[in-house]
Amino acid sequence: MITSYDVWSSDLERVSAIVLRSMRNPLLFLVAVSGITVIGMVLMPGLPDASGQPTRMNFFHAVYFLTYTATTTGFGEIPTQFSDAQRLWAIFSLFTSVIAWLYAIGSIIGLLQNQHFRSAVQKRRFSISVNRIREPFFIVCGFGDTGSLLTRGFVDAGYSATVIDQDANRIQALHLREYPVTVPGLVADAGVPRNLIAAGLEQPNCRGVIAMTNDEGVNRKIVIMTHLINPSARVICRSTSEVEEEFLETLTGVSIVNPFEIFANQLSIALHRPSVYALGEWLAGAPDIDPIKPVRPPKGNWIVCGFGRMGQHLERALRERGVPTVVIDPDPEKKRAPEGRILGHVNARTLRAAGVEHAAGIVMATNSDSNNLGILLNARMSNPGIFTLVRQNRRDDDAAFQASGSDLVLQPALVVARKILLMLLSPMIHAFLNQIHDMRGKIVLDTIHRLKETIGSERPELWTVTISRDMACRKEPLPGSLQDADLSSKRKIPVDSHGKCWKTHPLSGKPGFHWVLGDIMRNPADRDHSIACVPLALKRWQQTTVFPKGTEILRENDQILFCGTIQARYTQEVILSDPSIWKYLMTGIEEPHSLMLCWLFHRKIFRQIRALCSGIITDTAKPNAISGESPSVPADSKRG
């Protein structure tokens, strides 16, 4: 079985092989020239010495002289003045060495421009970058509009990502993005298993694979290869073909995202429950959405322009809601358009034939942004008050669609990216929206007002908290006396003979501390107040409860979906990661952290001083009106 180490070793061998193959002849020529010139310089006779015998240069001086001569630096004739023969050989050595070095340097430049070498180096760097990732990450196959949005969403949520795309321009654009973490990118076919392994498919911190290429066959291959190599990995695949969806549904752990079905579902909800639609879009982070004042599509006749895959899904959604529709398409017969269809391209004539003057709404669902915007202008000229729903195919046209003032803009890339991010990062949101969809309108409006009052004008943040075993019920007592707990939290908490605080767990009947939902929502700065968050849903085993109460006792493996501000999320993460804050929120006792203060905190004299102070407070306070008893004093203070 191929592992990530095998891929890494193979990349190293490939780079080495390309370098050796390209530089073999230049290196051999350079070594040969250097050897010949050095030997010739040693053999050449120099000037005669005092006895009349010609001197000769040793190997060290020959190598030294030719070293700076070959680089055309030139320091003179050393160690002594040269003879004519040595000077002649030096001229020959200079020219041949320069030619050899030019040949070698030219080969190096050619090697750097070699596409195979650059690809091998890039893949090796990619493998090294992937192996350095320590945080959880996702593999994004395809860095188009959807892949770009997904990568940004993962990084903003604290995850990392690795990207595979066959378009070199897209990977180059990825490297130009300013991400807070490193996001490696590889120019390769994502359907090749070796490339998926190089992207970290077998690493334990890989959370899943997202197949977002423009080729349905490549997406299917990615799903199959991932399912075989790492069956435990989560796989999400974009597909618009019913045949592909039927095949992929047979595989376990595979989620299929069809943007046209998402559009149709959103339009159906917007027609039937506009408040629920606005709430879902607002929670997903859609800009310029006011859930208190949702967009309400009018009732009446609708016109669907373009009966392609998206037009068919939207027309079916309108028809299921009992909305009469008229379809305009150049070839409605081939696409099995319903009766009342109009044959032809969408223009002023066909719009008038469809009754645009009296229509309640119009859907522009062609695959051309210019056509959709042109239809929008024609429709408003005939009916300025018509409700417009337009499809945006390219993110580059954002400025034009914002200036158009359309009531609803459907972007396939943006809708799919939001859907996937919610599925992976906040999977409980779908169960929450499904349950709230069937609730009365007043409950939905009350929920919206409660969220707006809590969050204000900030962007809503969704996060999920999983209750660990230690948080569900603490089996050992928290340090501190009964007097401490009464003075700090004003709650009667039983103690044992050693003055340790206990609380009986209501589920098991055994002593120990337990959390309730309201405890993890307390503000550490003021535990009598809550942080700016609202619990939307609680999942226990296979049952999901929306709007759980603050008195709900938390059990092990409970999952709670929160909505609040980003500051509230960070505060709650700190609460759940610091046991000392747990104790403070439970008892109101803020324990010291240093060793000296902890030692003093548990000393008998320290307890006596605190008991004395509490006695002074008790003497100055009024007697208890209910029981008439004064607060109890710990046994240690009595013995002292």
C-alpha cells in the first residue's frame, strides 16, 4: 500500500534523477577541463632556478591559480613569475574553463526552466508543507469560485486546507492569497490516488475531502479513491447529474451537494416561510440580510426564463407550492417544459407574450450573466414592481449584480460553499432549521428578536460544544469550605468532614459536581451575567432539542449548538479549557494559581482568618428572616 512517506521519497528521487540527468554532461565536461588544465600547469616548465634547472608548479599552487583564473578574477602570477610556456598554457586554461563554466551555467538555467523539474520540485515542496500541518485540515479538490470560498471559510474557522487543481493559474492565485495559516497547493489531477495521498489523505488530522471540480467524472473518481484509501474520511461531492447522484448515494460517508436543488429548496422556503429563509441566510453569514424584515416574494403568476437544470428545479419548486408559471426557452420541447411554454429566446416580445406586465415575479436562470441582467432590464421596463430572482454565474460580476438591485441573487458557488461549511463546521444547524420550519410564526419571530437582542449588529457566529466526561459530572470534591461557597455564591453546598464542597448528582444520586447549560454560559468577569450567546439546539444520542433551557443538566457527549458573537465564542473556549474557571463558575470561589498562594489558601490559619472576617460580617448583618439561624462556622475555626 502506498503511504505518504512513499510519495515523499518518490518525489525526492524524481528531483534527484532529473538533476543528474540534466547536469551529467556539463559536470563531466567541467571536471575533465579542470583536471586537464591542472595537470598541464603542473607539467609546464617554469623559469630556471639558481642552478639553471626549470622550476615546476606543485598541485596546490596549480589548483589555486586555476581556481581564480577560471572565474576570470585574476590575482597575478604566483608563487613566482611564469615562463612563456606557463603563460601560454594559462591562456588555454582560461578560455577552456570559461567555456566549461558557461556550459554548466546554461545547463542549470535550462534545468530551472524544465517543466518536469519544476513540477517535481513543486510536488516535493507541497508534500513537505502538508506534513508540517498540525491543525485539522480538509482537502479541497478544485480551486474555482466554490473552492476559494471554502478555503477561506476553513481558515477563518481555525482549520487549514490543502488544494489540488489542474489549472496552474488558480494555484498561483492561491499562493497570492493572504491566509493566517499555510495553505499548500498542487497543480495536479485530483483523481490520481498518489496526489490525494500527497495532499494528506492518510494523515490522522485530515477531516475530509471536498470534490469541487468542474468534471463530474473526476469528482466521482475522487470519491471512489478516497473511499478506498481512507474509508473513515468524510467526503462531500458536488454533482448536478441524477445518474451520478444515484451512484454516489450507494457509498457510505458521502454527502452530495446539488446547487440547483439547494436553490429550489431556498425558493420554496422563501415563498412559504420567508422568516425561516431569512433566519437561515442570516445565520449562514449572508450580507445585507435582515431577519426581522425578510424579503417576501409576492403571490401570483411567475415567469421562468431558461429551462436548463436550474430552471427545471426552480419551476418544479414553484409548481409544488401552487404557483402558476410560464416557461420561456429556445427549445422547450427537448427539455420537456410544461404546458403554456413559450418558444424562443428571452426578449421584449417573448416577455410580453408571457404576460410580464401582470406577473408577480420572474426567474432569470440562464447560464450567462449578461443574458440574465439583460432580461432583468427588459422585465423592469415593462413591470417596474416585478419581483426579480436572478442567477449569478461568475463572482467577477458582483458589482453589476449589486447595482442591478435584484430582490434575490442566487450564486451557485456561494450557496454551495455555505452549505458545505455548515455541514462540516455546524452540522446541527440543519436539524435546527428543519424543526423551526414547522413551528408557528410567532416562535420564529421571537427567536429572531432574541438573537438580534443578544448579538446586536455583529455578524452571527455558530459553534458546537461537546461535553466531556469531566464536565458532565466531577467525581471528586472541589476544594473550599462551606463558608467559602456560601459567601461567594450564596448557594448551600454540602461538605464532608474535611470541609470539601460536594453536590449530589440528580441523575445518579451520587455526590459530585455537575454542569447545567447555564453554567457554561456564565461570564467569568461577572458570573451573575451570561455571555452574548444563545443555545439553539442540544443533541443527545440521536435526539435533537431546539432552544434547550438553561437548567438542562449536561451529560457526557452532549452537543450544544450556540449562536453568538465572536467574543462570546472565544470566552466560552477559555471557560471549557481552564478547570480553575470551572470551579469559579460553579462555586464562586476564585482559587489562586501560584504555589505559595495555593499553599496558604489551604492552610488552617488562612481559613481561620476568613472565618473571622465572615463572623464580623455576620455580626453586622441582620438575623436570617426565614430560619432565624446564623450562618454556620467551619469546625476548624471552632477548634482554633
